[in-house]
Amino acid sequence: MSPKGSRGRLSILIFHRVLREPDPLAPDEPDAAAFETRMRWVRDWFNVLPLAHAVDMLYQGALPARALSITFDDGYSDNEELAAPILAGLGMTATFFVSSGYIGGAAMWNDRVIEAIRACESTRLDASAAGIGDIALENLAQRRRAVAALLGRIKHFEPAHREAAVSAIVSAAGAKPCRPLMMQPDQLRRLRTLGMDVGAHTVTHPILSRLDAHAARSEIADGKSALERLLGEPIELFAYPNGLPDADYRSEHVAMTRELGFKAAVSTSWGAASARSDRFQLPRFTPWDRTRFRFGTRLLGNLLRAGRTAA
């Protein structure tokens, strides 16, 4: 399914966080032990390559058999504290796509919502700011559903509307400001000393399709230049925020990444890349399964997908 050479396929895994311990409100985010277990499976099955190198080899027709790259989005501090040391200890590498505006320990809008739901002492929450109305919070299952409903609703708001909605949700929940969750500048530099790569992920993680052309281009360009100043090196890889073709980014944003000098860009459309794939819309996927057999079987099935692209 994934031979070497010109018929090679490149699987690209996508993660966001690695937690110190399981979080009942974020059941899909692996804790450190689960992440290490899965990375051991990946090491057993695949030839793990740095993404930039893998992209070069893909279009040169020189991929090894069972080629795979690992990526993380957003720039959480646990990426440097937990994920990168685990990967380095296993002799593996990853590319970390960072939203530059959150460097310094801030919290992203989605985490502010999650922590507000966690902290809310009431059994109901006024979520009218998100256009949902009252949400029940009587038990863990209801709080999980509330998180999913709120994030799914708010993420496609325009930036100012999104910020207002999040602030209203936090206030309605009676929550304190969210603790800092994102990387500090020194953590980004340490990623590089551990052999990891850094890519751009805009400044504030907006849905690009919700912005006008000037604002979208500024988000992409300014995120790139901020990381280049901080690290003192070119940033050649980009990840579209949220990353669904046509819904979250469009063909004009693909053109922007080319024009701004990126080498390649990745989406969140499921599939494995081939030499026919658009290098500025490379698909990514991660199985959520907890057993070795199911995790591997779903990765195998993903090799049959080509990944969607923006029209």
C-alpha cells in the first residue's frame, strides 16, 4: 500500500496536545503514556521522516516504503515539555505548526471555552452568545456535549464575533481567566535543539475563509515572519487553521501560501499524499483508536484516500 519510489505514499499524522494525564473533557487528546505507546507502534511500522525532507522525496519519486511524518498544530507548551522529549527518545522527529500570536503562554479561544465549562459550578449555562441558548451541565457527558457544541458553533465566527462570544461564555460560567497553555519563546528554540521543526499556523488561528483577502494574507505572512524573527531561520511549511478544504480555506489561500514563499502546506483532509497531490494541500490524518490492531488498520485504510482539495 505504501511502496518506495515514484509510487510512494506519504502518511502525515496530526496531533494537537499530549497531556500529563487523561482529561475527561478532552478524551481524544492522548496523555503521555498513550502517546508514547502509539509512537512505538508507528516506529515499528513506518519510516518516520521530517516533513520538509519527506515532501522533497515525495516529489522526487524517492520516498522509502511506508513513509510517514508527524505534525502538531497550534503551539501548546506540552508539545515541548512532553511530546518532543518522547519523540526524541524514540529517535523520531515532528513538525510543530505554531500560531505566533499565542507565543508567550496565552490561551487559545477554544481552551478558554473548555476551561469555562470545567469551572462552571452551575448545572446550566447561558450560551445565548453562541446562538445556542441554555446548555445542561449536570454531568460529565453533558459537559462533553457542551464543549463540542460550543466549539463547533463558535469556531466559524468572524474573529471579533468569536472573541465576544468566548468572553460572554466565560463570564456566564463564572470562570477565572484560563491558565497559560501555549509555548514560551525559549520552548520553541528548545524544540529546534531536540531536532524538531517549526512551521507557521497564522497569527491568531482564524478561519481564513471568514476573512477578507488582505486580512487573510496578513495572518499568513505575519505568522511566518514572526517565527522567522524568533528562530532566525526560514519557515517553509504552513498549516491551514482548522484545515478543511473549501470550508476553512479556499483556493485563494492556497495561492497565498505559494506567493509567500512556503515550500508546502498541509490541510486536515483525511488521506495520504502521492506525487499527484497538491504540495500546498497535503492531507493529514490520525487514528483515534486505542488498540494496536485498530490503530494500524485505520492507518492502512487511510492510504486508500487521496485527500480532498479546495475547488
